Amino acid sequence: MSTPPGSITPPGSITSVPAAVESALRTFFDSRRPITDAVGGTFGDAAGALEAFVLRGGKRVRPTFAWTGWLGAGGDAAGSDADAVLRVCSALELVQACALVHDDIIDSSATRRGFPTLHVEFAHRHRVGGWSGDADEFGESIAILLGDLALAWADDLVRESGIDAVAQTRIGPVWSAMRTEVLGGQYLDVHTEVTADESVAAALRINRYKTAAYTIERPLHLGAALAGADDALIAAYREFGTDIGIAFQLQDDLLGVFGDPEVTGKPSGDDLREGKRTVLFAEALLRADASDPGTADFLRRGIGADLTDDQVQRMRQVIVDLGAVEAVQARIDDLTATGLRALDGSSATDEAKAELRAMAVALGRRSA
Amino acid sequence: MSTPPGSITPPGSITSVPAAVESALRTFFDSRRPITDAVGGTFGDAAGALEAFVLRGGKRVRPTFAWTGWLGAGGDAAGSDADAVLRVCSALELVQACALVHDDIIDSSATRRGFPTLHVEFAHRHRVGGWSGDADEFGESIAILLGDLALAWADDLVRESGIDAVAQTRIGPVWSAMRTEVLGGQYLDVHTEVTADESVAAALRINRYKTAAYTIERPLHLGAALAGADDALIAAYREFGTDIGIAFQLQDDLLGVFGDPEVTGKPSGDDLREGKRTVLFAEALLRADASDPGTADFLRRGIGADLTDDQVQRMRQVIVDLGAVEAVQARIDDLTATGLRALDGSSATDEAKAELRAMAVALGRRSA
């Protein structure tokens, strides 16, 4: 039942990981067609919409970390298990598809990577078809089910990857922890937003589990487990992954408030309108409470409100003036330094260290 | 990483399967606590709400079929692998939890098994807490994430069940097909409802995948695969499961229109108000179109509308008068007969045949 070997080509270098992952994903989606066809009706079209969503883009950050973690722990890109390992790495994109599709419902986001989100796309199909009932509810219902399908298929891809039973046993706890952690992080994100928990600690907890563990720490851990790495390397990877992952999310928080919509594909100031309780916002509030109650009040009234572009601009200026951006940037720099130190002291191959260092720096400096 | 052996007791007879399943599920939920605690915040409370939902009830139909299928294919309830097999069977309840929690959002159902549905429960917590934002959106967001958690945990329970690698390989394709089929069935259900597909064929397709495959055919197939059954027994189980499963859903369709709310725990005539395109309704329309256009028009205007109890009562009477109930009952009887014939001709143990026959008859005759 494993996917036929030889149908994909493992990446020869880090820059070719995304293309190899997309090829593995395409092969996997092809392998699902007999069952979606058997179910029949328009189910195949719906699965096709999920496939288009998954193949449409993203930087394949998680599979790239997992693959590099595997190489750095002694994996051989030319070895006989490389195809199978690549499939496990690619499965991370299906977990991510579930997370994004369901998050877009939760956040009522209209666009993703410059395209309509899945729930918006299906609401649109409902309207164009002149179908009965509520178009938005229909769109959300289909997107809930397609997110579930992505999550179930992620497990299928791991199970059918072709890695041996010993490797399956090694990665089991990592795979399990990763999915529970990201769901926990998403849960805390939603819960913290409505309960208006203003602490930096709550915001950091969400960062840790919604992003850091899920984006870098666990993918690297997965790669290490695939390679059968020792405990010391796993610990070093995890420290690197946690620090760099939190730094990555802090950078994302800055983009959520200051990012260019043309580049990010999300509306300007989205996090402020959404009421996201980020570390950036918590830092701003902490400072305003200490120095200027009027400004703190202004921020509390603004967060999560239906803001005009002018109001967004004023909130941005206040956040900068309070020194919150500088503080977050300093955190990013500190975390990047400690993360890189853990990596440097590890037994990872020199090549992997160089790649991971470059990825960490790129994440910390990205503009989109 | 497998759950410690000896912590659960395999059922000594079919009637004790539900209690054994609940014990296995309780042990599994306990095993998740370290990771939900590590994530922290109120995530443990949310996971507790999922646990309460899963343990609250249900007849454990799917695990009972899987367990009986395993016994019937030579499984030994006193054998060394019985604990591990029971865990795999129990994982079906976690897939079911995801299906129910997400279905309740999709159907906007307020109650389930006499309790508030998860999205309603969390909306209630939001209101009681006086939190910010929309209580209903919050409830749905949390329920989306908890449904995802149930689906991820279902896979964890299978992976950590303790069955050997060969058995894992045997059940992989069954486990995979089952989840894709139920999601396909749910998708078709939603899609057929809004596109108002009136054909008996469309309604039967939904029955087949949303219910028959998922409730009986695949659980039996899973049990057979766990036991390493031969192809002939698997084919017989699948034929039995498909026929009895469709009969079960047809019975459920009757209850959705004629069931007693006190017994079913759902509002009277719920399927008519929800606009469910059941075989029952398709049969009624087919007959009305052939004999009485005015009645057909009455049914089309009523289905999915905000009906009063009186209107529900009038629609019920029309459906009975058209002979649709009798036709559906005849289908149930036919399917039960062919399903039982397939079972009788199989190599399943006599004990299992007797149990499966009794379960089939009970499903076809149940009043709730």
C-alpha cells in the first residue's frame, strides 16, 4: 500500500526541497483519486480544490526544516530511504493545510496567499450556482470537511510513506506531539483573544505552541527521529527550533501590524483588526500602562475593533513610539543568537548547520 | 510509547464491549494529559470537554462491530493481542467524535445525546464569562479545533495501540479508506442538501459512505484485517456491512422524521426542518411527482423550511400516505435479508454470526 517508489526525486539541495515536496504531494493526491472517485458525486472536485490549495504555494518551510534535520543527523539524500523520508516531510504540508483552512474560518479571513480562502471559494460557488440555504454557512461547512480531509490524509501519507516499522515507531511520539501542540496553540490563540489576556506570558505561550514547536522544533525533531539521531542532537535541534521558531512568530507579529498587503497577501493591520493578542501588542500595553494611561486606553479600545485605515496607522505609530517594536526586535535578535549557539554546539553536519543558520537568518529578516 | 498493557480488560462478551471501550478511551485520555498540561493555559480544560463528550455516551456500535469482526475471523479475546486490538477498535469512537462535533456545527444542532453540543457549550461559556467578541463564533471555533484534536488522537490511539507492525500494515488501507469515505459522505450530504438533488441515487450514495461504510462495513473490515482474515471473509463482511449499514441509515431516516424526541434526543421532524435529502424523502417525491403534483409541490416547499409542529405533522402524514414509509421499510427488510445471507455463507465463527445477526436485527428494529 506504500506509494510506488521512484515516482519522485529527492531534492539534491535545500533550494530544491519545495519542488520535490510538491512533486511528492502531487503523487499522493493522485493516489487518492481511486477512493474519491469511488465515493463519487462531486467529491473529487472538492478534493481537487484542496489539492489546488495545497499545491498553490507556501514556502514549504516545515518540510525543509524536517529534511535538513534528517540530513544533518546523517540522512543521505542519495540513499535508498530518501524517497520515503521526503514523503514524511511532505505530510507536514497536509497538517499545515488543515491548520490554515480551519484557521481561515476561525479568523473569517477572506484571502490566503493572494487567493480566496477555501470557505470563501465554496461560498462563491454556492452563490454562482444559486443554491439553496446560506452561502457562507455552506462555504464554512465544506471548508471544515476539507480541513479534516487534509488532516486524515497527512496521517495516510506518513503511514504509506515507505519508511520502515522501526522508523515509524521512532517518529510516532514526535508526530503525535506536533499535532496536539499546534491544535493547543490555536485553541489558546482563540481563547486568549476573547478573554483579552494581556500578558506577555500568554502571548509567548501561543507563539511557542502555535508556531515555534510546529514550524521548526518538531519538524527538525521529526527529521532527527527519521535518521535515528541521538538524544543530544535532538535536544540541540529542539532548543534551536524553539528559539528560532519564537523569533519567526515575533517577526510575523510585526508583519501582521506593519506588513505590506501587496507582499503578505493579507489586509494591512490585520492583527489589530482581528484583535490578536501578540507579544508585540502585550509589550506595547505593558509600556503604555507604565507611562501613559491615556495611550493604554487608546490601544485597548482599538484592538479588535472595526478600524479604518487611518486608525490602524495611528495605532501603528503609538506602538512604535512606545518602543514595543524595538523591544520585539531585540527579543528576535536574542533568540536568534541563543538558537544559533545551540545549533553550533551540536553534532549536526557542517553542511546542515550552515543551511539551518541561513534559514534562521532569512526567517528573522524576511519582509513577507 | 504504546499504552501500558494490562491497564484495560478486554470484553468477555459482546454486551461488555462498550464498557471495555470506555475504559480504553479513559486510559488513552489520561495518557494525553502530560502533553495538554505542557501546552498549558486552559487547554487541559478544553481537552476535558472533549473527553466528557466522548465518554458521555453512544452505543459504541463501531467498536462493537470491529471487535466482533475480529473475533469472527479467529481473534481470541483471551489472547495476548486482545488489549491492543481493543484499543484500535476504540479509536473508531474518536473518529466518530470528530464527525459528530463537526457535523453539529454544520447542522447547527443545539443538542446531542440530550446534552448541549460542543459548539453550544463553548458559546455558553463565552456568554457566562462575559468575554469579548461573538459567543457563537467562539463556540464554533473551539469545536472545530476539538474535532480536529479527536481526529488526530484517533490516529495516535491506533499508532500507539500495541498491535504489531504487520497488523499495522494490514489495517492501514482500511483505516485510510474509512476516514476518507465518511468525510466524502458528509461532503455529499451538505452538497446534496444545497443543490436540492432529489434523486434516490444521490440519497443512497450518502447513506453508503456517510453511514454504511463507516458504521459497519469498514469496522468489520478493520476487525478482519486485525485478525489477518482471508479475502473471502473480508468480502462477506463487507457485503453484510454495506447492506445492514444502509438499512441502519434508512431506519435512522425514518426516526429523523417520525422519531420521538424524548427517545432520540433530537427535535421532532428534525430532518424535514434541516432539509435532509434522505431516501425516504426522495421516495416520497418520486411517488408524488407520479401521482399528485400538488402534493409534490407541498413537499418541495416544506423541506428545509422553518416548519411549525403542525406543518411537520402534515408532512409526515403525506409521506406515509404516499407509501414512502412502506417502501423504505421494504428496502430495509430486503437489505437485511441479503446482508444476513452474505454473513451466513461466510467462514466467520458461529458465535460471531449469531452476534452479528442479532446486532443487525436490533439496528433494523430500534426505536431510537
